[in-house]
Amino acid sequence: MNEREFHPEVRRLLDGEITIADLPLELRVEGEEALRLLAAVDRTPVSLPAVTWRVMAALERRRQRVRWSWLLVPALAMAAALVLWIVRPSAVGPSAAGNVVTVRFVLVAPGAQHVSLAGTFNHWDPRATPLVRSGAGDLWTATLSLPPGQHQYAFVVDGTRWVPDPTAPAVDDGFGRRNSVLTL
Amino acid sequence: MLFSGGGGYWLRAETDAGDGDIVRAVLAGDRERYAELVDRYRDRYARYAARMLGSTDAAEDAVQDAFVRAFDQLAQCQDPNKFVGWFFLILRNRCFAEQRRTRTTAPLEAADGVATQERADEVAETVERRRALQHALLDLTPEQREVFVLKHVEGLSYQEIAERLSTSVPSLKMRMHRAYDRLREQLREHT
């Protein structure tokens, strides 16, 4: 047998069908090598908490695109007709201003008195976008309509504590803080 | 302690609804309920994807992409009560495709991606062994790696793997035994 290959009995050990005590003495060293291999298996759990909102955001983005593509067809047809009729192309066509994505930001902040959102979409003004507390609980939410593109943001707790979103990608803001990144 | 999330989909009370009920609700137009399925299964196969692809980042992309594809093809899920088995096959295809794409580019970088997650309290020797094994795993064929991951990382029996992959136990064992020999060879070269 090629010494690179495990002995069939050692393979049975690796498969969990026998224990090392079941191996004949001459195979024990090889058996221990096999068990060292299994001991190196990394079974650390992996958690991907951001996947849920990433999936749902991807589906929502696509739905917006589909919706706009459906609107675009009659709009362009109308535009073409009007161009032919009044020769004023600037008067028609879909408005880019309506092409936005609705995003709900959520924060659970026990003990917080005030929570707001600061980001590229409100000139980083921590007073511009307050979150609303849900009942008497610790849940704070804000729903924004944002244009497609990349936005950076952070939560601001009690006016002083800037908290990035741990479930979103983040970038260094150049001043020692991390900004969360939302791509729509 | 603060918990936060942008997008608003991840923070939600879990329900006891069965997979079949949720699939049927989504197909009937209640799209947001799909998030319940994602919540339920995103972590179950995260480790499988991470070990198959060699990095958590690649696993995250693969799991996300698989869920989006599953949503697109949801009407083709013949038995909604067995959504999870059907989803696993979509994720598996996505992992295999990714492996074919990156095979000649950066398997060693991918292995380093896993190694960076080493826990602080682990001794260096254990970490080094894990790193060496992860490198060796990336050198197996995707089919060999998969059977090793499902049995020795996920803890499934040959019978369970055979049912999941619609194959036979003897065929899996042959694949696994080749994997053992190849890993042995690789680890000996490493040391």
C-alpha cells in the first residue's frame, strides 16, 4: 500500500466506525495521525446576521427597478408621441426625483432618551432625522425615502454617542469613527 | 448595549409558521414574509458555505445570492414543506460555481480569510493546524471537500448526506476516502 494512503482500518477510524483501541498495534501511530487531522477541523459556528436585510433590500431594489421599467415604457411612448406632436422634448419624460427606495432604520437602545440618524443624506445633521420611540419600549425607528446610490450613516444616541450599524458594512470616516454604508 | 439595523427587515418577532405556510404566503404576494425563511436558515448553512469557499465574506455573498435565487425560483419548489433541502441545493450550486470561478485565482487568500477569525484563547499550534487543514481542504475537488465538510464539520452521517445529495453511501465513502488520502498528503507536505 502507498504510504500516502490511509490503511482501510484507519479510514474506518476516521469515519467513526471504530475507535483507536480497535486498531491493531502496528496501526496505532497512523491512527493517531488520523485523529490529529480530525482534531484540526474547525467547527466554529458562523453567523451572518446582515444577510436577512441584505436579501430583502436586494429584492426590494429589484422590485423598484421592475416597477420603473414598466412605467418607463408608456412614459417613453408618450414622450415620443409628444415630441412628434409639439416638438418639445424637454416637456416630457419620467422624473428621476420619484425613483427612491424606502428604507426603515431600526435601533434598540435601552435607556436612551433620544435617538437620531445622521448621514450623507441629511448633511450629517444629528438633529435633522430623529427616530421615533415605539410605545414605551426601547425600539426606535425612522423610515426614509432615499435615492439609489451609496449612503453613509450612523445612529446618534442622546445627542453625543455615535453608533455605527454592526450589521452593515462600514468605512473609516477619516476622524477615527466608523460610518455604516448602505448601498441602494 | 445597543443593537441596530438598517433596512428594518432583520429585527422581527420569530413565528412558529411552518416553511410550507411561509412559502405559500410569499407566493401569494406577501413578499416580506420571505425574511422569516432567511432568518431561519441563513446561519444553518453559513458554516458549510464558509468552509466550502474558505472565507466568511465569500460565504455571506453566496448565502445572500442563494436566497435571492431561491426567491426567484420559489414557484418551482415542488414541496414547500421541504424548502430547506431545496434551498441547500441552490446554495450548493452557488458554492460550486464560485469555486470553479476562483480556483485558479486566490485559494490561499481565501484560506487566510478564515484564519483571521482565530479565537484569542486558542494556542498557536491549534490555530496553525486549522490553517493548514483549511489550506489542504481548498486543494480538494469541490465534491471531496463537500463530503468532508458535511460529515466532519456539520456532523451529518453518510446516510444523511446521501439523502441530501441524492447519491449512494458507497459513492460518498469512495469520495471521502480519496479526500482523507489527499489531506494526509497535503498536511505532510505542510509539515
